[in-house]
Amino acid sequence: MIRYPVTRKRLEELIEAESPGWLRRAAARTAIFRQQGFYEERSSIWSEVKPVYMKLQGGEKCAYCERKLEATDFGKGEQDVEHFRPKSSVKAWKAPQKLVDQGVIFTVAPPAGKGYYLLSYHVFNYSAACKPCNSALKKDCFPIAGPYQLNGEEPEKLLKEKSYLIYPLGSLDANPEDIIEFYGSSPRPVAKRGHKRNRARVTIEFFKLDDENKRKNLFRERAIIMLALFPQLEKMSGPASAAEKAKAKDVVDGFTRSNTAHANCARSFKRLFGSNPVEAKAVFEKAIQLVISSS
């Protein structure tokens, strides 16, 4: 995961450009939910703004796994408009026993039918997520360590919930790269202890980001990136000509930009090479074997 910077003002401008009048209609619907005290409607309008989030997230990347998907013209079917905080019902996530045994504490989920009804049309409660991350894994779960605040109307005021999952848009939440980094193809926590470390562990487990069997394509794609990066990083640090080094730098810059698939993995590998080229080479060799074995 990485952060996709955007202010609320700019996000609203993009939404209005995509679907004129959407914010007004969304506010009217929220007013009805506020009066009802729960979310319920016959039809929704958030699909109208899906292209905004797809484009915002590094050009059609999943907010959580960083897979690069098709552009908006043909890729709408590959991605969902994902409600970060579930709108109508928050269901319990069955945490792996290893997390519980390691002292990660989860707040009991609210009663059935209770959700963040006032955030159903909040522009900072959306992201674009691939089908595996959203439909197969996230569903209506939202694990936290603090008390649920289901009547909340502004996500930035819900920090006391101590969400385990990370919201990557704007600056409402921590920068995902301050929480999760990569060693080779595998994600790992940045922090050594505390809630920040637990957020990484839960997010990684929640989206199966470190499951080489169930998400084999993620691992293969990350490995391919390292196969492309290592020779260029060597060229940049070796006896190559200035022109060759400049060309290598362009390639590295291309793989580490926010609009590139698995940018966090690429940036982590670049840092590893900078601090320990020998270890980076060992990681590179493992990436070769991973690609060969998964071909």
C-alpha cells in the first residue's frame, strides 16, 4: 500500500467534474439516513464516481494490494467502489489465532445491521479496490482496537476507534509506507511494537498480502519488478557511462513512481540495495527462483 495525496476540496472538484450534482444528491441521501438512523435505499449512486477513485489511485491500482488493473474504459468491472467503513452492517472478522495468541486485541463487532450509515456517501470513505481485496476478503468487516463510533459523520474524527486497516487516500490516516514495507516479495511491519505494528500485521493478514499460495500473482508481480530493478541499480552504482546511468535511473524512477504497480515493494527494494547491495542481490536471486517456479 501507498498513500495517494488529495485534499477534500480537490476530491470534490474531481467528483463534480465526473458526475455534476453528485455531492448535492449524496448530501440529500445522507440527510434521509440521519433521520432514519440507519442506511437503507433502493438504489445507490456511488458507482457514478468510481472512475475518480480509479484514476486517483495511481492510475487504476487497487488501494490495498497495489495491483495495476485496466484503465477506466474497460476496467470498471475489475474494481469495486469500496466503503472503507461499512455502511449498513459491520461484521466480525475471524482473526487468525496467531494474532490473538500474540496479544492483538479486537473490539467485538456491533450487533447485526449496525454500520456507519452517515458515511455511506462521504468522499473519504471510498476507495477503488480489486474484486479479491474487496468482494472476497474485506466484505463488511472492519476490525478495530477501540470503541466503534457508528454515528460518526467525519472520518478524521474517528481516530479513537484505532482502526487496524489503513486508509490510503488523502492525509486522514498514517502514510501506509510508514506502517508496511517489503523485504523481497513479502510485506512486513515497519514498527517493532505497539498499535502501529499491529496495524501492519492485521492489514497484511486481512488482505492476504503475504500468502504466496492464495495470492500467487501478487508475489510473482513483485518478483518481476525486482528482476527489472536490480540490473539498473547495479548500473547506477557501477562503472557505466553517464548516459547509461541516466537511462538506468529513468527505469528505476519509472518502477518507483506512485502510478506503478507495487510501488511500495519497488521502493523498499531500492532502499535495500542502497544500504546493502549484497543482501539485495540475494533477494534478487530468490526473486528469480520465484518467477521460474511460478511460470
